[in-house]
Amino acid sequence: MIAVELLTDGKRVAEDEIDDVALVLDASGIDELCQMLQRLRNSAAPDHLHLVIGEWGDGELTPRTPEKNYTTVNHLRIVRIEPDETI
């Protein structure tokens, strides 16, 4: 299962208002994300990852000028759920 959820600061955003979510990765970014996901998969805790820009914490996300019509995301949370959990 793969699901994507969006949290906005107290404002409801309808699904039809979201056209696309893009993860922009180079080869080293793919490697880093794969390693992080393996650690998430193989450990009992924590059950989630936070990827943030450097100003917000460890800085796994690289600040960059987004593509036309896109908005930069400063925080991405990846959550592992158990097979019997519902969304």
C-alpha cells in the first residue's frame, strides 16, 4: 500500500485542488531515501520518518527553486502502518 495525505495549516484542501505531488530526487537522493525506508521497515520504533529542510531540523530535504506552478514542501512525514491498520 502507498497512500499520500496532505496537511495544511487549518485549511481544508479538496482532492480536486491537488493536481500533483512530486518527489524530486537525484541518484544520491534515491539512495538516501532507500536507506531511510529500509531502516523504517526493519526497526520496531519509530514508526515514521520526518524529512525536513535544514532550517527545521536535520535537513534531509534540499531547498531548491520549485518547477513552474509547484510549491516547495518543507516537511514530509513518512508513516509505516501495520497490515491490519486502516487508513
